[in-house]
Amino acid sequence: MNSSKIFITFRTKSFIRIMKLISFKNYHLLSDFAATEIANAIKDDPSLVLCMASGHTPVLTIELLVKKLTEEKIDYSQMKFLGLDEWVGLPPVNEGSCNYFFKTKLFEPLQLNASQCFLFNAMTNDLEAECKKMDAVIADNGGIDVMLVGIGMNGHIGFNEPGTSFSIHCHVAELDNSTKTVGQKYFKEETVLHQGITIGLGHLMDAKKVVLKADGKRKAEVIKKTVEGMVSKNFPASIMQNHNNGFVIVDEEAASLLSKPH
Ligand code: GLP
């Protein structure tokens, strides 16, 4: 265990559920921990169903995961991979799309078979059918085993925006203004963003293990609300307090506003 790691256990008011917070000195140690957890999970269960967010948060985790799987010769040929979300209307060739992110950073480096990879087609004119298709993929594969998610600046997970029901499955969401504005960072040119298609919080609650990762000062406020705030659909990430195998993993900067001791 790395000495820079603090392990704190939280209990919700009901004293039934436990969420764990793990803090690391920096983004590298944080990312390495997440990559090791995922690599070990695949080692233990080669047919693991893994769901991940794209965005800046998981970039190094994915890089390290590819390295570990390759160097340690871990068999990932039966693993199933699910992309958490996508911007509606964006083609997969758009470099800011989640499809492009996963294809270039994960699928190509690992040479994953197309039958292992499940991403939303956000170009379809039947988004409802696309949601049902992903719901069926999750059900047919026995649910999600491990989920690695990020957090938006309004507390969203995937495109589960504030106000979203904790029991919803795959759905299309109208994007918050903050999501549309912050989302511009993924694109070279200003891009019109209206809706997102996403795996829902109901699937997150059903997942066997959920890891929410956050780094940097800009995430300190939302991490404080996630860990210490009230559980409310107005702040989707607070759902982590209700998950019975939920982990919030952060670097020191993202943990900097948390009250101590917990
Ligand atoms: C985006 C995505 C989420 C992502 C989050 C944080 O809008 N919909 O899936 O986890 O916001 O992004 P980042 O990691 O770039 O901060």
C-alpha cells in the first residue's frame, strides 16, 4: 500500500451503507490505483463487464491499464466494455466524441474485438431504441461488474444531470447549461451541445462495484458535496453515499475542502 494513501470510511445516517474514500498524493498515484483495481478485476474475472466514462479524468488510468494488461499478459479477450455516455448528434469521427476517445485510447491499443465493445450510437434517429439496446446489453451480460465514473462540475455522472431519478436506466438527457459550457473543452471548435445519451443511475446502483474518480482543485467543491452533502437527486454524485460497494477516489487537491476528521 502506498504511504500517501489515506483510507477513510464513511457511514450514512442510516448506518447501513458504507462508502469509502481513498485519497492519493497526486493524479499519477490516483490513476495507477484505478488501473490496478481494474486490471486485477479482469484477472479475477476474465469475462468482466466494465463500464467507463470518457473525459479528462480517466485518461491516465486508461493509459496505465493498457500497459498493465499488455505487460502482465492478462487475458481480456472475454471482457465486455461499455461506454458510459455520448453527446447526441456527434459522429464517432469527431475527436471530442466519447466514441473517438475509447476507440483511440482503449479499443485500438488493446485490439479489442468489436463484439466486446458497446458504445452509444448518438447519430441514430431512434435514440429510445438505442437506450433499450444498451439496457439489453447490460441485462444480457448479467449487469455491470465494475464502473469507473467521473464527476461533472454540477455533480453529474455520465449525463445524469441534476434532477435525474436515482432509479433511471439508459436515457436521453437535456444538458444543463454548465455541461454545455464545460463540455467545450473537448472540442477544437465551438460545438453545439444539446443532449446526451447515457447509462442511468439505476444501472450504477445495480453495478457490483462503482469507483468515482476526481482530481484537481476544480473538483474540490463537488467532491465535498458528493462525500459530505445531503443525498439528493439535485446532486447526482451524492448517490455514491447509497452504493454498498462505492468508492470515491481523489487526489489531495480534490480532497482539499473535505472536513477533517471524518
Ligand atoms: C462529462 C461526461 C462525464 C464525465 C464528466 C467529467 O460531461 N459526461 O462522463 O465524467 O463530464 O469530465 P472530466 O473528466 O473531463 O472532468
